[in-house]
Amino acid sequence: MKSAALIATMSIVTILLRFLPFVVFRKHTPEYISYLGRVLPPAIIAMLVVYCLKDISLAASPFGIPELIAVAVVVGTQVWKRNSLISILTGTVVYMVWVQI
């Protein structure tokens, strides 16, 4: 019962946070909000890439090869298909295969 209440509370808070900007800025979106909407997604992706690659050891086997191959696959797939979901999924599959072999 506690788990259900916790999940319901988190769901309600998440929904409110998603819809609140549309309610508050119904008539006119301030320029700084539009600016943040343009610059934050690439900045967040860049931070995630740095975070994912920060622990690569170039001095020890496998020398970061699986990570670099996966990054190349993600970039190549994104340039080719222009679909983030396909790019991330493909890169994840390639990385997991390389880590296993």
C-alpha cells in the first residue's frame, strides 16, 4: 500500500511539473524560457556523454575501444537516420556486444 501511494505521489508531481509551464505561460513565453528550451537539450546530452566516457582507461585493456566504437555508431546512425531513439538503441546494442566479446 505504501508503494502504491509513493508511486501515485511521484506520478502526480511529475505530471504537474510537465504541465505547469503550459499553464503559467499560456499567453506568452518569456524569451529566457525559449532560450533555455533551445540550449539545454544539447548541453544535457554533452554532459551525459562526458559522464559516460569519464572513466575510460586508455592505459588498460580494452583501451576504451568498445566505448569509442559505440560513440562512432551513435554519431553515424544519427547522421544517417536523424532519429535519436534509433541512434541510442543501436549504440547501446553495439556497446553491449563489444563488452561481451
